[in-house]
Amino acid sequence: MKVTVKLFAMLSTYLPPGSDKHEAELEVAEGATPASLIEQLALPPKMTHLVLVNGVYVPPNERARFKLSNGDALAIWPPVAGG
């Protein structure tokens, strides 16, 4: 199945080569979860602060259980600081 992965700020460097700006369409196995894609892309877990699937927040304790579906959009942001 295909999932669009969008990585923001410094996380975009973890996308596969040839990705367009901050997103890539990836072929993933049935039963893939946000946690499995975070691991597959070798994202530092402490840098995956905000995770959304189709615009809906997925809390850290649900990322390993939330099953992705074909056509889903997974967006991940690192922690943000500022004032």
C-alpha cells in the first residue's frame, strides 16, 4: 500500500533520495504503523514530537498500534522552540 510521508524542519533530511522537498510517497507493508515508519526511516524518536495521520494527532502511546491505510498521509514535526 502507499502512504505519503511528510517530514518537516530538519527531519526532511531523513526522506529517501529524490524526495520532493519535505514529502515522499512510500510503499509500505499492510499493518504498517507510524512507529514502524519512524523506525524504517531511522528518525530519532526524541525528534518525532508531533505525529499526525490525515491531520489527526496520534499520541506517542498509540503510534505502535495505529494501523495506516492505503492513501494515508503521515506528517511528523520535531519539537519547536521559540518565543
